[in-house]
Amino acid sequence: MLADAGPGEDRVLRGRLVTGRLVTGRPAEDVIDDGAVWLAGGRIEWCGPASALPSGAPDRIEQVPVILPGLVDLHCHGGAGHTFSADQDGARAIAGHHAAHGTTSLLASLVSAPADELLGQIEVLRELVHDGTLAGLHLEGPFIAADMCGAQNPAAIIEGNPALLRQWLEAGRGTVRTITLAPETAHFDELVALCREHAVVPSVGHTAATAAEMRGALERSPAGSWSATHLFNRMPPLDHRRPGPIAVLLETARRAPETVVLELIADGAHLDSETVRMVFGLVGPSGIALITDAMAAAGMLDGDYTLGALDVEVRNGTARLAVPDGSQGAIAGGTSRLLENVRRCREWGIPLADAVAAASSTPARLIGNDDVGTLAAGRRADVVVASDELEVLQVYQAGHLLEHATTERA
């Protein structure tokens, strides 16, 4: 970034101006073919059509193919060979890897674990939220359905316990942003009330709930935002006689996207492209948060890894639990970076502006962070410069140009 001007220098000498095809991240806004973003002092000074640039903009202009907002991933367990745990160095490596590939705001997702172990992870990682490395923490359990545990350790799954949740949230000191809960767990309504008290978004998932149970859970609980943890994955399938939770979640998100946001893993392994297209068509980008559910193998070669206490095998880019008899285990997280999932959505026919909004402004709105996720004057200067094929060329985080790290897996 160009150096800031001194007190007596003209403002024209400050900042950086990039021009190109502009996607602001706002779901109702079309792509601006000839757009411009002016970055100055870690903030966006101005954003819009290049023809409307205000006076005083920098003379030095960088023409680029595509300009996107920094992406926001609400559900990520790891990457670059590391898993989020009580390890600050590993967590910094994960956040740095995903940031260099376009995800400038990241929630650290923690799988179900014994209570004291989870507490220790929260106490270590909260410091990285306070220093800005992470955007927050996501607890994916342990108050979920054991028969829908997927790639989580069933021994660590317990019935809902409000006292434990209060301990974890208080230990987090405001850094826990979301928690995955099964509506059928004990004390579900008390758990949700605690979430509301601590400004935490409850996310329904890893559940065997019926449609009636899901609707009751949403209607009984205090007003506030909800999300659905990786919709379709680890919940009963949508059946015409037994619709399960999916029907209720789809209908509610379509009717009230400001209330219910649906997580989708658009990596080609967790969901078919037709399923992703259907949800975008029914709900729209304001009710969808694209996520990675990435584990340690994101950005790495095929091989053997771990997720929590479980062994994972990655073959042909797909992570599955290692099973002793050699049979196919459950899918154990993703191996993509978020921009790769945006690129897939565009390849599947979803408008670029919609795919980007679902990976930026919608997840940012869900966790109440209005400083990121959208390119607009006054927002933090998180900007991704990409090729026409949506390959990362440059990433700015709070106005700082990040080094684009090379990885083992293209």
C-alpha cells in the first residue's frame, strides 16, 4: 500500500485505487463492469463506478480483472495441515492460509470434545479473536444428536447442559459467535435463551428432528437470528411424507432470510450442484451462507489427517473417517477454500453476485459484523483481487497486502 501522506501533503498522495469488474457483496446489487475501489488507511474511502470517482482520488491506478469483498467463513475447522485446538500457532497458520486465499474473516469451529478440553480451547483461541486473527468461535456440539454425529466423536456428545454452556460462553468473553444445537437435546430452550443473552447465534444441526420438532423449536424460542449447520448434511433427508427439518428450514429462510440463514457446503462432495442451485433459487443469497467446513487437509495433498480425536483419510480431495475394515467412512469436513466454492457456484450457473453475497455480506450480517463482507465507503478494507476465473491475485486485509502463499495442492 502507498504510504500515508504527511500532515501538509495533498490527500491525492494517500491510498491505492484499483479498478475492474466490481462485485460489492450486496445481494441486490449487480456486478459493476467498470468499478473502482479506493483504499486508504485500512478503510475503503470510496467504492462505485469508475466514471463517478470523486476528486482527490489517487493518480496511481491499478487495473485488475475482478474485485471482490474479503470472504467470511462461518464454519471452518482447519487448513494448511492444522486443526483448530488449544494451539495458537496452529490457529494463526490456519487463519493466515485462508486469508491468503480470500477468506479475510474466519470463525474457528471446534468439534465436540470433553467439557474441560473444550473450555481450554476456548480460553486459548479467544485471544486470537481479541487480536483480530479470528472473527470468532463456533462450537459444533457437543449438544447434538449422537445418531447424527457424522465425523464427530460419539463419546464426546452429551445432553444439553445450560450450566456448561454458560461456563463456556463466559470463558469466551464475547468471542463465541455461533453454536450448533440439535432441537431434541435436553434443555434446548434454555440453551437458546443463553445464546440470546450472550449474543450467540444458535445453529440447528446434527439432528434427527422431525418437521414438527424443528418448527416448534423455531417458534418457541425468543426472537433473534438462527442458522442451519450445513443444511442437508447430518439431518434426515427431505422426504415427501416425512419432510424432517429441511422443509421447515427452507420455508422459513425463504420467508424470513433476515431470521434464518442456511449454511451450504458447495464443494461438490457434500452436496450435488442441483441441490445448491435449488436452494439459491428458492431462498436467494440473503438466506444462504456458503461455508467450507474445512479441516486440516485444506490446501494440502491427499493423505492421513485427524479431526478432533478421529482419524481421517483424504483421497482425491475428499475427507472421510478412517474405518478399520476398509469400508467407506462418513465425510469428515471439506478440503476447499471458500473462494473455490464461490467459483463452483458460478460454474453451476449461480450468478456471481449471488454466490459472492452468500460468502460475504450474508454471513457477516448473521454474526452482527457490519464492518466486513461488503465493499462500501467506511468499511474495513478487506478486498480480494481475482482473475476472470476467480483465482486469487491479491488479498488486502484491513488495507494490508497479504503475501499470497503457495500451497502443495493447487
